[in-house]
Amino acid sequence: MEPDSAISTPSRYPIRPPRQLSWVNLPRNLILAYQSLGVVYGDLSTSPLYVYTSTFTGKLHNHNSEEVIFGAFSLIFWTITMVPLLKYVFILLSADDNGEGGTFALYSLLCRHAKFSLLPNQQAADEELSAYKYGPSSQVVSSSRLKIFLEKHKRLRTALLVVVLLGACMVIGDGVLTPAISGVKSLSISFPLAVLSSVSGLQVTEEKLTDGELLLLACVILVGLFALQHCGTHRVAFLFAPIVIIWLISIFSVGLYNTIHWNPAVVRALSPHYIIKFFRETGKDGWISLGGVLLSITGTEAMFADLGHFTALSIRLAFAFAIYPCLVVQYMGQAAFLSKNPDHNLYSFYDSIPAPVFWPVFVVATLASIVGSQAVITATFSIIKQCHALGCFPRVKVVHTSKHIYGQIYIPEINWILMILTLAITIGFQDTTLIGNAYGLACMMVMFITTFLMALVIIFVWQKSVVLAAIFLIFFWFIEGMYLSAALIKVPQGGWVPFVLSFIFMIVMYVWHYGTRKKYNYDLHNKVSLKWLLGLGPSLGIVRVPGIGLIYSELATGVPAIFSHFVTNLPAFHKVLVFVCVKSVQVPCVSPEERFLIGRICPRPYRMYRCIVRYGYKDIQRDDGDFEDLLIQSIAEFIQMEAVEPQFSSPEISSFDGRMAVISTRTSSSLISSEQEGFGVGDSIQSSKSLTLQSMVSVYDEENPQMRRCQVRFQVPSNVGMDPAVREELMDLIQAKEAGVAYIMGHSYVKARRSSSFLKKLVIDMGYSFLRKNCRGPAVALNIPHISLIEVGMIYYV
């Protein structure tokens, strides 16, 4: 559908613009900053547990002079300053997608400002979303040569999608790797290592536990954490912040004590001159040790990924005034301790704790690690949901765990898969250093990809010069490239794990995306001819019986090929037909007032309509039971609007499937539903605008007798000035609604053509078919009632 062919009603309830960085809302932002400490910064704040241990592993263990230790601290200090503080706090947090952050948010911004998307027919579903009219997206996109060049080459757009998927897969791989190394990388799921690092503190006590006992304790903690996921993070989210705050106070106090007590001269290491001394003395060994230094910034991606749960100002406040100073003082204190005790670098954090407060700090460290891991798992669910919404992941069960906090979801299948993989990694490695090597590589890959996408956002979204974007890209790629190259050296020592995990998830995502796109292209090229339908007449050559048939299809325009099966094989069909297309658009959320895009197929006597139901990649398709009523309201409003809009009066055949309108159900002037209960049979109420009469019938739900549902019956208002043809169409719509609604879907089988290559047959006949058979069915994913479902088999040869 062309952009200029859409007619929309003005939105009376516009979508809320993105939250701005306003100091007027400082009290609210301070509360959000307090909450973000427990959700965003668990992984980053627990990094002192293992950074020095990982840095001084290997040949660098022999370089234990004061200058080397001070140089390692200087590296850590400037890494935290340049990447989390400068790149994320000052730059990336400003590149939100209507309040949402993360890799997919950047990709969504790019797809809306340039034709980079590979998603089928996305433009038709995107039309007239007011979410696109706020923030940077409201600017006019320049027709730069670079933009035109990228849009023309499909391979480059495919490569961009692969890069985004790689970033998402690396994030999922992080989640498998870190319940041990840190606790929370809200976007990069760091999980097995945070537990192992905290539990490894038991080895420095007088009564040492055996390796088997430590492993068993770590596994028990992991199983317990994954088993609690179904409860929802909202039940314990407010308890996370106090634990992290106590942890921050603890590490700040211990670091300050160690700095004063052991070696106050460590303050001089804030100068970058000590970095030069570090590499001058250590050489290649120092470069390899960067794989341990980079662990000091693992968890940084969470600041951007969890932006949708908080505000940019709240995340900035929490980092600048709490996380950053506490981490710097703690790393400084450990460096001061190691400068006088160089042989204690194996367990430097626990050895540096003063004896009187060892056990309290150990308990807080364990709790902080567990809290961090909880938030990271929850972030993984959000990433999987976004991948699925963009057509890059099979259908899974999504449970909305909170009625008040948007975006908190639980995916059972992913939860148990993560638990199995996490236990396998924990049992297989049994070493925080090896897991840390894998974890650091995965985190740095995510940051590397984010820098690349941000450079594109600077050009195409912010409309800045290519030179500025190149400076940003080269500067941060130089820093991150050094760490990435050091991490790649450790591929044989555990670094291969994220590549294997990412490769597996990449195969799943790309096979699903490839098969879905091929299936859509088949529908697109085998649409039913509109002239053929017009030749059949309003009866379609069959008996039209009372009722509404909702025909689900992935096509946003045209009539799917499966409809011809009904017309040629069934003796009767519903009097009112609605072709429903559920689309995920590249915005975080779609307002309920803009959910439905209604149009007409064929002339008025055919009673055939089209409805595009739009969801953002953060929206949850809830089974609230009022979908049918909202749909009827939207169609009725469209019928009345069509009668008064001159744009819809064109008799051309092409206009019957090209003109659509956004219908605001909240302000519908015709058939308005209600959620009220307690009406007896025959009771009626008058609508607020006295345009129609509706009666409510209270019935009991057989599955849950305590829950009562309401059935709505509509009547056409007795308006003298209403067009008789409009009144007749509304009457047919109401009578069809009372007769019943049937949901019609295609039970499709996708197979490769005989002439296809062996690789394509392998992907389609085995890979894609396996995923379709083992994922949730489309009827279940769309919350379609099985009692009203009609499925028709069809084979797709792609």
C-alpha cells in the first residue's frame, strides 16, 4: 500500500511522547534511580569480585611490581571512564526508541529512517502511528548517497540484519555464561559466573570446602533462581535495590580503608601515564591481560538495554553518583592492597577485606550476585520477545507477570533451556577464569556491534555528518578493538563457548526468518485476483449464511490464496468476512487507540473488510476477551466514516483494497463496548453520545466459574439522517455478530521445491519444519478460542 493512499482519523488520544530528561521530575527520577540500582547495575557493581583475579592470570602473574599493579588499575579506571561513562551515559542513552533501548531499538530506529528492514510489507502496517512523530524520528531524513546506496543493495541490508542478530545471540550467550561471573547484565544475561565468583570466596576461609561441594552449592543456587522465575520479578524487584546499596557501601568502605591503610600513593595511578608504563614493562603479556580488564565493564550494556524500565536521567544519576565512585574507590583499594601483597592476586578481593567484616561482606557479595543474575535472566526474556516480534524467533509462550510494570514477562521454554545450558557450562568448566574468558568475549562483541549501529544512527537518525560518525566509530572501535583482540586470544581457554552458543541461536533465528519470508513471498505472489472475486458477485457463487468469518493471513494487502479453497470447496460461507493481519511494527508500543487499521475489500454489497492489528515489539497480545467487540466497533466506525469521507467514494476497483483508516476504538461514535458486569438478560444502557443502544448479558465462564464475562449486543441508533445503505450494512454487521464469530486459519505445510538446492531443502524441509512443529501454534499464540477455530490445510512449495 502506498503511503499517500491511507486515510486516517486524527488521534484524539495521541501516544505519550518519550520521557524527557527534565529536572522538573527530579523526585520521580531519584526514585527510579534508586530502583535501577537493583535491576541495572548488579553485574557492573559485582565486577570487583573477579577482575584482578582474571587480569593477573597466566604469565602476568610474574609481573607483580608496583608499577604493573598501578598500571592495571589505571587501565581499569580509564576503561570505566571512557566506555560506561562517556559512551553510554553521555551518548547512547540519548539514542532511545520512544523510551526503549538496546540493539533492537537501534535497528528499529534505522529501519524507520531508511528502508533497511527485510520484514515483509512493513510499510502498510506502520502507517499513521503517532509514535513515529516524536523525537528524532520526526526529522526529515536526507537522501544521502550512503543511505541510497545501502537501500539499493539487499545484501547489505541482509548483512545489517545478521549483525543485529549476532548481537542478540551474543547477549543470549552471555545469559548462559554468567550466573557465576557477575550478577546482572540486564541485556547480556551474565549468570553462571556470578554465583561461582561469590561462592569461591569460601575457599579463602580457614575451613575450605571441596570443589565438589562448591559445585553442588552453585548448582543448587542456579536451579533455585530459575525455578523462581515464574513468580515474576515485580514481587521482589523493590528488594533488589537495598541489597545493591549495601553492597556499594561495603565495597566503597573497604576500598577506601585499603587505600589509606596500604598505599595512598595509588592515587597517582589515575594518570594515564601509568598505562604506558604498564605496557612498557609487560609487553605482550600485558596485552593478553586486557581480557581480564574488560570484565570491569561487563554489565554496561544493561544501562542502555533497560532504558524502557526507567528514564535516561535516572540511569545517569545512579551511575554518576553511586556506581562510578564506588567502583573507582574499590579498584583503587584492591590495587593498594596488591602493591604491598602481590602474592594475593588469586583471591585479591576477599583477601583485601579486613578480618572483622569478612563474613558480612561475603554474605552481601553473595546476595548481590544472586540479585544481579535474576535481573539478567528477565532481560533475556525481553530480548527473545523482541526477536519474535521482528520475525526472527519461533513462537514461544509469553506470560505477563505484572499488571502495573510494563515489559515484565516470563517465557517458560527459554527459562528451562537457559537453566540446562547454564548448569552444563558450570559443571563443565568449574573455573571462574575460563567462564570469565568466554563471558568477556561475548560482552565485548555486543559493545562492538552497538558502536557500529550507533554510528549509523548518528548519520541517518540524528542527521549528523559522516565525519562525526566516523570519529565516534574509530575512537570507540579502537578502545573496544584492543579488548576484543585480547579476548580473541583466549578462544581456546573458554572463549569458544559464546561463538558456539551464538552460532546455534543464529542458525535458529535465521532459519526461522528465512522460512517465514519464503512463506510470505508465496502468499504475496499467489494472491486471489480481485477481478475474479468481483466476477463471482456479492454471493461469491456460494450461500452466504449469518455470521462473521475472521480469516487470518500474513498479507496486509490482497486476498490470500487459501481463500480460494473455501470458495471452491465449501457450499456456504459467512455473510461478513474480515481478513485479519496481525503485524509487529518497529516501535516499542502501539497505543490501543491506533491498534486497528480498517479497510474494505470489494464493493459494499460483498461485506468483506480488512483489519490490520498492530503490536509493538514490547506489546503483549493478551487474552482479554474483548477483541471481537473492539473489532466490530472499529468496522462500524469505518462504515460511518466511509459514508462521509469523499476520498472513499471512488468507484475504481483498485481503491477497494487500498484505502484504510486508523480507527480509535476509545472514541468510536457507533458501537461502543463496555467492561461492566451485573446486567441481567435484556437490561440495556444508553451510550454516552446516545448514538446506539447496547445490551449486556452476564454469563459464567465454564473454566473458571468465579469469573463472569459480559456479552455485548448492539443496536443501530434511530438517526433520521443516516444513509439507508449505511444503516443496512450496520444491521448486517450486528446480526452477523449475534450469529457468531468463526476464526479461520490455514494449517500450512512448507516444503522446498524439487528443483531447489540441497542446502535449501535442508533448511526448509528439515530446519524450518522442525521449528514449526515444535513451537507454539499460531492459533495459541494469537489467543484464538479453539471452540471457534476452523483450520484448512495447505502446502506451500517455496
